[in-house]
Amino acid sequence: MRMLLGIVPLLVGLGASSATAQSAGLGEVLVSASRNDARFWQKDRPVVGLRRQADGMVMNLTIVSDTRDAATRRSEIDAALLAAIDRAVASGFQLVTGTVQLEPVTKANYRSLPQLPAGRVDTSRVELMVRGKFEGSSRATQDKLKVFIASLKGNGRATIETTSVTSLSVDNPDQYRERILALVAQDARTTAGIFGSDFTFSVTGVDGQVIWTQASPSDVFLYIPYRYAITPRQSDGRTAP
């Protein structure tokens, strides 16, 4: 399964893992601005998590036909969709559907896509997405998606429409759970150490689920809603209540 980011605005190639805790990171900022003004800012997101480049990028795709006869209209849309499936397979792209989990659209299930009214009399549409592997920059990946979609052909009065809006995808976020927990533990140990050997830490919230959010045009930030507290040790080495 692939998980979608950005469609709600809210679907990471595996780079080398970092040995240090990773934050969403803002880089250099304007003092006259505030964190609330930052793009992709999220109030309840913790500092420590796993930041990675996205696995994929998706772009919306709509097939529309305004042929008056309903059976012909459906046939035209189906033919355009089947041709798009074949071209996607041959070109290294994938047609997908879904609002959170992305499901591949194939010749075995394409008829399950609903043909919806398209706002005009005797006009129907099918909505789905094209997924491409994230390669290079966000702009480069977006341009590849645009070129691919532009290469798709209609059928009869069925036409292909799209927008420039894109979303990122990440493969199975839960697979990074242990790595995220290790980053949280490391950060808690480091922070407690700043206060000296007489201090230790306690952590809560680490039983929560992995959450994902977009951190930049190309990166996702995976985290668990943890909290930790730095407390003085008791004389017997235990954590003070």
C-alpha cells in the first residue's frame, strides 16, 4: 500500500538514515516573520521525527466525455482509461485512486471507478491520479508527470484533463516506527545530558501511531506524538516523581 500526503492538503526513496535526531527544519528565517507564516508549518508537530524525501508524487487526472448517448459515453471513457493504463505501465508511471491509501488502477478493477456527472447535461467524468517515482527535484518530477499526462490520448469525445496540483506519497509509514523512536530516545538522552548527570528523562506518547506531514516541496516528516520531561534523579538513582 502507498499512503497519500497532500491530497487532504495532505503518496520516500530511502536515503541514508541519519544518526542524529531530525527536525522539520526551516533554515534561515526572517526575524520580522513568525513560525506561523512558514510554509508547511504545523502547530502540533513535535520537533523530532524522521525527515525523508518522498517516494512518489501524484497529479490529478480526469477523463471527461460529453457524448449524448450514455452507453457510448461510458465506452469512450473506458477506452481512454484502458489506453492510459497501458501507456502508464510502458512509461514507468502508475494510475491510482484513493484519498489516503493509494490503490493501483488496473484492467482488472478499472470498472469500479464511478463515472460521475461532470456539471453539464449528458456529460460524465472519471477521476483518478497518476503516480510517478520521485526523482531529482520536486519541479523535475512534476514536469515528468505533466509530460506523461500530455501524451495520453482521448477517445471519441472523451478528453483528458488535469491540474498542476500535486501531492507527495510515502510507502508504508509504519515501517519507520522503530527508527523514529530511536531518534526520540536519542534526543531525550542528549537533552537530559545538557542539564548534567543528576538529571534523567521520562517519555510518554510513544505508543501512538506514526503520523505523516509534508515538510517541504520534496520532503515528508514522519513522527510519533511523543512528549518527554527532564527530571532530577533521586538519591537512589530513580527518577523523581
